[in-house]
Amino acid sequence: MSDLSVTRCLPLKPEVLHVLFSLLDGARHGYAIIKDVEERTHGAVRMRPGGLYRHLHRMLHDGLIVESERRPVPDRDDERRRYYDVTPLGKRVAAAEIGRMQEMVKEAQVRRLVPRPRAAQ
């Protein structure tokens, strides 16, 4: 897909970026995404199921994720669970969003809103 496909998705809502980060580690179902985000952010981000599933629906529509056919150990898995996986477009969009955020940090450093990193010694 073209850069236009990526830029039309930006900027991402923070929750969407968290979902993409979670899925970079492999396919997960909704509850596992919620728990991963909460653990990775040390509880700072808590996603509610209703909000998560609205984001997942939109991300499926936009081609950022797909429903995964892969399942963990089938005899220990609930067959009603849907698993999601990030697409190549989803990876490019996440990378572009991080790049956009890095540019914002550089601008904040120029304007002295945040300190510039110290040079390595």
C-alpha cells in the first residue's frame, strides 16, 4: 500500500497505538490485549471492553489488523474468542505514528518545553 494509506490513518488515537503495540508480539484476543496494555503501561492505560471492540472494529475496517486463524493450544482455548493480528499496513502506520511523535518531541525540545537529551559520554 502507498504512503497515502499510511497518512490517512494518522494521527492515531493513543488506544489504537497501544493495541498495535500489543499485537506486535503476536495474535491476541480482546481480553489479552486489555491485560497486556495495562501491564505494559503499569496501569496508566486501562481499556474498557466496549471501547476496545469499537477500536478493533475500526482497525479491521482500515486494514490495520486482521482476524487471525492461528489459535493457541486449541484444547485450552475458548472457541468463541476472536484473535487479532497486526497487518503490514498496521506496522507501517505504527512506525509512522512514532516518527510523527518523535518530530513533536524535537519541536518541544527546540521550544524548551522538554529538555534535550544529554550527549553520550
